[in-house]
Amino acid sequence: MARLWLRPKYPTTPTVISRFELFVQDATTPPVSEALTAGAYQTAAACQFVIKHSDWGTGANGFMYKFGSNVGDNSSNLFFREFLIASLFREDGEYHRQGPDQEPIERWKYWALQPFTAKKDSGAGKTLNLPVIIGLVGSAVLSNSYYPRHQQGVVPTTERAATKFGLNYLGAFYTEFGPDVGNRLFQLTVRAHSWWNSRWALGVRRKQTSSANNSKRTSNQLRLSK
């Protein structure tokens, strides 16, 4: 996710306008907009085969209802988290990757606690991550306005909020450790390719040596026969 104060066109301390511009930019331009749409598409596709809501129906019509509801969930969550709640409480609840320069234990600790803690705009330490917590709950409550009747109410709303919070945790994990895993896999791929090339080259040399020895042996036999 984009980082507000790392963008040079924004002031050091985020404003309501800059936060709204960030929300619009993330909601309409890649890579965030593509991630929101792709996530909605995948969820709708899964629900099409697993959860068959009678109010939404099946087939193409049911799929479009599911897809639209998921886009609404993702967009409202982004609106609450990046703009509305963040502006009201002057907090940044986004996950900021620590990177491999930090100690591993510090990275794991930061990842485990960050979904519950946020940075205040004033810089006065950490506080409860209200943009994420209220944003997820607000998005789940708002979804009652367009979800089927049997998916409305306290229990379904709580389940949606808890699911979104878990997905937020997974997203933070991918942000922090995903590049490390990718780099490690790339290194292993390079090593495997290098090993395969060395083995192939060794096999070629052995064949060449064997061919040369056979040719020399044949020449010696021809000489002796004469």
C-alpha cells in the first residue's frame, strides 16, 4: 500500500485533502486498484462454487452480484482506513515494511503488533490502530446495505470483520516477508540452474574425453595391425 509521507508531493504531516487524494489514487490506479479488483474477482469466483446465496442467484447474474459486493467491501475498507478514520483520529494505520536491515526478532515483533498499533501524525509515539480496526468494522457494517438478508445482522457482520482482519494480517505478512521469500527462491533457482549447467558441462567433457580416448585407441590398433 502507498505510504502517504513518502510521496514528495504531499506535506510532511498528512492533511485531509492529501489523504483523500491518496484514497482516490489508490482506488483508481495500479497496483492497488488492480489488487482490489483481482481480490474481488477471486472471492466472487470462490463463492460462486462454495456459497450459493439464494438472494443473489447463480450463473453470470449471481457472479456479478458477488463481484460487485466484494468490490464494495474492498473500496469501503480503503475509504475508511486511508481517508475517513485516518483523518478523524490523525493516525496512519498502514503497514510499513521494516526490511532485512532490521533484526529478525524485531521484524516478527513489529509484524505481530502493527495491525493493533498505528503512528500518530504528531509523531507522539504509537496508539491503537483505529483506522484498521474501525475501518474493517465500518466496512462490514456498511455491507449490510447490499448483502442478502440472511447475511445481515450482528453475527454475519462480525464474521466478515474478523475475516477481513485476518486477511489484513496475511497482507502485512506478505508485505514484510514476501520480498525475502522471493529473493530466496530466486537465489535457489540461480543455484539450481548453475548446478545443472555444471553437471551438463561435466557430462559433455566426459563424453569428449571418452570419444578422444576411443579415437586414440582405434589409431593405435590400426598402427599395430600394419
